[in-house]
Amino acid sequence: MSDQYSVLGKAPRSEDLKKLSSSNIHLSIKSLSAGYGKMEILHNFDLFVSKAQSLCLIGPNGAGKSTILHSIYGFTNIFSGKIEIDGKEITKLTPAEKLKSVGIAYILQDSSVFPDMTVEENLLMGGYIKDKTEDSHQEAEKILEKYERLRNRRSQPAKVLSGGERRLLEISRALVMKPSVLLVDEPSIGLEPKYIDMVFEILGDLQKNEKKTIILVEQNAKKGLEFADIGYVLVSGQTAIAGNGNELLKNPDVGRLFLGG
Ligand SMILES: Nc1ncnc2c1ncn2[C@@H]1O[C@H](COP(=O)(O)OP(=O)(O)OP(=O)(O)O)[C@@H](O)[C@H]1O
Ligand SMILES: [Mg+2]
């Protein structure tokens, strides 16, 4: 597998990666080596993203894309390196602390709505960690006001939702905690094209109008790179190519390997 990608040449340096963000970096990963148990999956990995920017990770299955999100959130073993928010080190915080104190929310790759709970109850679950349930109710109400698709079904069990509506609920549930960073794993997986567009519209709205910083993994490389300000191509736990989303769409290596042409 690695031979196939050796044509991509030299990996970008951390100085190169920084240039893709404004000087005001919101989240950074510096020389991170991390994995599961004793197995190292990410090797000296760097990442930089500014507030209200979006960054998309693409790459073959098993490259370590989800592991990057897991590491930011706190699900992996970190062997060395640092993760920072606004210059403050958060490497060793637990997922709960990350959600609550620094505002990092994680939207899972696998469907994670509770099918027998209502839409509203699902939303409230997003705030289970908040000190005051009143806050969660307020946030849930705001979300229901904004998304008619959820509002119309607020008292129905989540299992009646379509795939696209379910994804919307998963994203919305994360918003109850008012995070500043959204980690989104494969937002388009299993969705019909019209729902894929809806999900990207919602993410775009959250980035532009609510100034969320978004780091996403996307198997649909074309959609992901069209959406994101920055793209990283991950191969075997390291970044092989990085650039603006638009640049990568035009990159012949990316085209050949990930865009089917
Ligand atoms: N919980 C885990 N425990 C042990 N190994 C894991 C675990 N999760 C992932 N791995 C391993 O880590 C490597 C990277 O997996 P990861 O899920 O990050 O890849 P990915 O790029 O997201 O792939 P995909 O496109 O298939 O989702 C794989 O070899 C995988 O088997
Ligand atoms: Mg994955």
C-alpha cells in the first residue's frame, strides 16, 4: 500500500501547514504520536486550524483519519506531542473536560441517536454533562426553532427520522453544549445526495454564521474538499499532501487517487 503513495513525494512541514491558517490558530496538534494500546497509528502528526475555519481529512481506509479525531477528543493513547486550544495545552484532558471546559464536541462516524427516545430527548442528552439542565433546555429550544425538520418531529421517537434528519439530529445534539470546535466523522456516509448537500449546508452555516471551527473526515473527497478551507491527505498516519481545499481538488495526485480521475 505504501508504495502506491510514495509518488506523492515529501510530506509538508509544520511551517507549511501553518500557512494554511491565519496567524490566529485556534486548535493545534504538534508532533503527535498516538494510537491504541501500544500500537502507534499517528506518527509525528501536525495540524493547525483557525477559528471559524474548516479542515477536511481524506485518505485511504485505515490511514488514521478517525484516530486524529479520537486523539483530539481523548480516546487514544498519546505517546508524545501536544494538542492546544488557543495556545493552552489540552492533551491530557478527558473527553468530558474537553466538551465542558474547552468546547470540543465529537460527532461519531456511526449513527448514535437513541432510536426510542424522542427527538427532543435526544437533543437534551447532548447536554447531559451541563451543570444546569435549564441551559440544555434553552439550547435545545434554539435548535428546534432553527431546524423545522426536527421541530415537526420533536415528540416523535428518533427512529422515525430519515437518514438525513438523523444526521441533522446528531449534529444538533452536539450543539447543545455550545462547542467552539466540531469534530465530524464522515458526515455524508450512507446518505442520498440530497441529504449530503443538506448536511454540508448545515455545517457551512455553523462555520460561517456561528463561527464554529470544523474538523471533518470525509470519504467523499470531492464533497469534503469543496466544503473545507483546508485539506490534508493522510497516508499511514502521516500527512502526505496538504493545501487549500480548492487547490487539492485540482491536484493531479489527489484527483487520481481520491477523486476517481
Ligand atoms: N479502537 C481501536 N483499537 C485498536 N486499533 C484501532 C482502533 N480504532 C482503529 N484502530 C486501528 O487504527 C488504524 C487507523 O484506523 P482509523 O479508524 O483511524 O482509520 P480511518 O482512516 O478513519 O479509516 P476509515 O476510512 O476506514 O474510517 C487501523 O489500523 C485500525 O485498525
Ligand atoms: Mg474512520
